[in-house]
Amino acid sequence: MSTGKEAQIFIDGEAGTTGLQIRERLANLPGVAVPSIDPALRKDNDARKEMLRKADLVVLCLPDDAAREAVAMCEELGDDGPRILDASTAHRTSGGWVYGFPELSAGQAEAVRTAKRVANPGCYPTAANLAIAPLVKAGLVDRSFGIICDAKSGVSGAGRKPSLKTSFCEVAENFSAYSILDHRHVPEVLMNSGLDEDEFSFTAQLIPIDRGILETIYFRGTEATTAEALLAAYETAYAGFESVRIYNPGQVPDVLAVARTNYCDIGFKYDAKTRRGVIVSVIDNVGKGAAGQAVQNLNLMFGFHHFEGLA
């Protein structure tokens, strides 16, 4: 591993959407260097191993199977191997990995600082957990009614690899639901929200915009729930985290409010008479939902302020 003053970060899979966006953000971060591998050698394991050996930290922006292979390559290096931040879904619910979501608690942030292996959260779970977790923790949700999350995402959430489903002719002037009742990101939400599977319903939908996620979340409050209590729960949970912006009761954000930023904006409306609540949580799926969250974790892993170089 490097012993120089600059932290050496290797992005394995830097040609993809998330990899490119992470590199762009790291350009604003002092004290780090991001060496590139020759494009002709990106699939050459010997060349990749050499990059891994020189790195202080490797960011995996790869498909799940390739990410697992890269982790095995790092482990072959033993004590000379780098720390790992995995942006794939391969290790988000795995034992031995820290889930890189520092906003969830002070303990979570500290765990990221010292971790050898960090799994970067997914985009849908980021918007959902930031909206849901503080309210469940504060006892402001009547869980017997369940929570419904209606989630819509722009096309960039599928990455840069061409496919029929995300082609212009399929997406333009269209609006479609997918992975109904079995979306791969649901386990992440359950793991961090404090909910059981039978208490959470999630539907993902593809909308014809380039980037952004808007989740409309429906819940019933408890007898103790008020708009003021909901606002206080959010403000307490995210004190010190510039990454989350909370709107006043009755006001809700839209996708343009967070476009090309690393913020999650949350607004809600609550009707005390019926105990019905609606939360709107928005992120840029490429920003806070992927690259921005990765840089937050990198910042913590190197001892920087979590929002260094981000906006």
C-alpha cells in the first residue's frame, strides 16, 4: 500500500456511470490521487492486481459477480491489500461488511471510519431509509398499517450498458413499473428501517427523465404523532448532516431540487384527524444515490468531514 501523503484511490470500473461520477467528485477532494488503468488493460487481472496493490482504497463500480472476484483478488494480497468500498449490490446485506450509511446513527458513521470493507447503499434504499428510519425509531409510525413506498427513477439508474428496456424508443413518452414485490433493494430497506417484510410494500417505476428518484411514502401515525413531532424526529436524526435537507410541514420537494447534487430532500404532510401521513423523498440517483454517497464514505474512511468536496 502507498505510504505517500496523498491517499491512492483506484476505481475498478471507472468507465461506468458511477465510476465516472466518483472520479469527477474526487477531483474536488484535496489529499487524494486517483490513478487510472490503461483502458486496454481493464480486463487484465495482472494489471488490475498491480493497481490494487498500490492503492490505499479501491472503489468497486462493477457488476456483482465481478465485484466478488475483485474482493477475492484484494484478499490474495493479504495485509498489503487495500480497503474496499463496494458500490455494487454484492455485499450490502453481507456479514463482515459495514453498510456505508453514516446518517443512520453516530455509531454507523464511526463504523465506516474504521472499516476495512464498506458496502455503498443503493439509490432506492437511500431515499427510503432516510425518510422512514427516523420515524420508526421515534415510534411515530403505526406499523400495524404497514408502509407503502411508491418509487420512481430516471433512466440513468440502469447504468451505461445499452438495453432494449432503457432505449429511447422504449422510455420516451412511457411510464412503467418493474420488479413488483421482488425488487432486489427491498432487503436493504428492511435491514435499516426497522421494519419487517410484511410491513413494507415497494414498487419501482421507470420514468422518462435522465436522472433522479422521487419516492412517495404512505404511512399511518400513532396517537402521539403530530407534524411537529415528525419534524423534530428528522431534525434530531440529521443534525450535523448537510446531506439531508428537511422541508417545513406541508411543503414537499421535487426532482429538480436535487438534480446533480448530493442532497436528499425530504418533505411531508400529516393529517392528525385521520393519522394519515405522506412523505416525499428525492435524490439524484447518480449523486446521493451512488457517487455522492460513495464520496461521503470515502471522506469518513480517510478522516475527512463527510461532505468534503460535495454539494
